[in-house]
Amino acid sequence: MALPGVSRDEPRAGYDTVIIGAGVQGLAIAYELAKRGHGDVLVLDRSWPGSGASGRNGELIRSAFSSREWCDLFELSRRKWLTLSQELGVNLLFNRTGYAVVASTEEQWQQCRDDWAFQESRGIPSELLDQQQARRLLPAANPDLVRGAVIQQEAGFAHHDSVVAGYLENAARMGVHVVAGERVTGLLRAGDAVVGVETARGRRIRARIVVNASGGDALAVNELVDLSMPLVAARLEMIVTQPVRPFLTPGVAALELLGYCHQTGRGEFVGGTELPRVDATTSLNGTWTVLQDMATKFVRLFPLLAGVRLLRHWAGTVSQTPDLAPVMGPVPEIPGYLLSVGWVYGFMGAPAAGQLLAEYIATGETDPRLRPFGIERTRSGEWIREGSLVVDAELEAEEAR
Ligand SMILES: Cc1cc2nc3c(=O)[nH]c(=O)nc-3n(C[C@H](O)[C@H](O)[C@H](O)COP(=O)(O)OP(=O)(O)OC[C@H]3O[C@@H](n4cnc5c(N)ncnc54)[C@H](O)[C@@H]3O)c2cc1C
């Protein structure tokens, strides 16, 4: 049975916009375009909608970052998250439990204080919690790992499958054509411009705009137009445990552990950690190394998890740039080809990215919040400095080499 919103009709010969990838990014763009009366959109996915990282992520949402670029983009997104369930008419299970970035060392605590002061200066709502307050917020946490925190109250986590379904059903209701099981294998060219796509089933579909929103496969799609940019496909892994009694209210990003986690309403603990290197692969196999890393670190952070059974362990892939920020917008030398790639925090960022890219496609105007994420920085090397991420800072590693 097809997912609600997925069409059984054959794609037509042409559309205004063709989006490659029915993840949260591609579907958010499609929905926002249709909302603006630009519903002549085809979304193609080689598999089923949400089969990529959009259905495999940690579901966490915040806008309390440390750089102007990230704060501005993700604050737009966070504000959209607050009303997205009502707007889509679908319960996205957005839990406003708060999201705490937790410091364990004096250095990280200083970073939290600096980040909080910066957030305040940009009007991003967040609170600084000293050691006592942070330990009260996280009573089950190992006190040795809690030096302080920055918490954003109106943030938290949402259910990723509901979010994909919400965007999908609403986009389809407004006329967007979503086709599953159709892989894009070529891009049609007219001179330098991209003017459509070719699929594995031999279809040739013309379009004014083609959007690469193919997640971990973004590099392979870029290769179809010989576009090379500093982007790697990387694997991330997560675990979920059997339900345990409620012990954790907010979402947590633990800087010391390169880890992020939350507890669901059913009591399952959901978390993921990073190794201090990029796991460059498109494989979806979980690894023993990361499983061990996650189990060790989370038991260290929450000792009550010792002995709790795992329900699942899985992997997903993203594409990432050296500064871990997305690349969105046009490619000047390839008219008609638009990027929404390099997303490592692309679940929380989707509502804003969808809106800003749809506005660009519909009007040609680039919102100031979108501009810093253009392809130019990957060419000039003027990377965005975002210091509050819990993924490996490849940029720093690269510079240190
Ligand atoms: C373990 C893990 C934890 C994460 N935790 C968080 C988190 O807590 N918060 C957060 O904000 N983000 C998180 N992320 C990142 C987030 O999931 C991604 O940034 C986001 O889902 C990217 O969405 P997307 O639509 O760009 O890509 P995807 O969801 O990967 O979608 C891309 C789609 O493109 C399709 N596709 C690929 N190639 C082709 C082709 N040639 N033709 C047609 N279709 C194609 C794929 O089938 C796929 O469905 C996490 C990711 C992982 C893996």
C-alpha cells in the first residue's frame, strides 16, 4: 500500500520544479512552494519518503547556537516548529521539553557562558544554568559530568515519521506530485543549464528548476553535473532502549561525550554519539565500535542505564561540509540547479530551509538568513564558525593538519 500522499500516477513530461529526494528537506520545500501557489512540483525518491536520514535521526530541535548564521536560520525554524502541528493539521509530537547543551569541563562551561551571552545579544531565548541548577535539571546524570548548561525552554524534539508524513500529505493535497521508487540517474542539460532529470526507468522529465535534496547521496547527484565541492557522505548511528521510568525531561547535547539524547513519552531512551573523526561512508550498517561508544558514554552520563536492554541500533547517512553547515541555493555556473545539501542538523532546520528555498524558487530573492549558506563559502574557504555542535569539527581537524 502506498503511503498517503505518494502518487500512483506516472510523472508528467514536465514540471516547474523537480526535487530529488523525499526527505524532510525536499518535502518541506515542496510544501512551502505549494503553499505559495507554486504547486507544479514533482518530488522523486529512489525509495520511500523518509527512508533517508529524515526517518533515522535523533529528532532534536534547538536554535541556541553560537554563530550569527546558525542562530538566525535555526531561530526561524524553531519558531515555525512551535506552530507546525497546527499548520499541517498533523500531531508532530513536538515535545517542548527544552534542550540543554551540557558542559562537563571548565573550558566547556566558559563556552556555554559565551554562547549564552551571544544568544541573548541576538534575541535567541535561552537560559544559563550554573552547576547546581544544571544538576537539578538532570537529577539522573553523573554529577561529575555536569558543570553547567545552556537550556532553551521552547525547544525539544518531535517525531520524525510524523513530520515527514505531515509535509508529504499536505504537499500532495495542494497538488505536489510525489513519486516513490524512482531513482534519478541523469540530469538533462541545455548548454550549461540543467533543464530536467532522467530516471532509472528511462523517463526524461523537464523542469525549470531541479533541486538536489538527496541527503547522503548529494555527492553522487552533484557528479551528474560534474559539480565538485567539499562534501563527504558520513554515517551517524543511534540507539533506543527498552522503556524505563521517566528520568530525563529535556533533550540533551553533552559536549564532552559528543552525544545527544532524549527520553520519549513511552520511556525509551534515544541517543547517538560521535567518534572524533568523520565516518566517511554511505553504508547503512551499524558498527560495533559506535555501538560500544554509545553504550559506554550514555551509561557514564546516566548510570541508571547500566543493564537496560537495547531495542534497536541503526545508522543513517548525511552529506557534510568541513564547517558542518548546509549549502543552500543556486550554483552560479549551472542555471536551473539548486542545492539543499550538507545537512547535519537538517531535521530541525527543515521548516526554515523549506520556507527560504521556496521563496527563492518562487521569487528569485535571497533572504539574508539564507545568503551565508550559499555555495560561495565552499569556494572562498570563508567557513562559518559554529562552536556548539556535537559532531566532529572536521574544519578544525583539517586546519590542524
Ligand atoms: C543518526 C542520525 C541522527 C541525527 N540527529 C539529528 C537531530 O537530532 N536533529 C537534526 O536536526 N538532525 C539530525 N540528523 C540529521 C538529519 O536527519 C538530516 O540532516 C536530515 O534528515 C536531512 O534531510 P534530507 O531530506 O536532506 O535528506 P534525507 O532524509 O537523507 O533524504 C534524502 C532522500 O533522497 C533520496 N535519494 C537519494 N538519491 C536519490 C536519487 N538519485 N534519486 C531519487 N532519490 C534519491 C533518498 O532515498 C532519501 O529519501 C541526524 C542524522 C542521523 C543519521
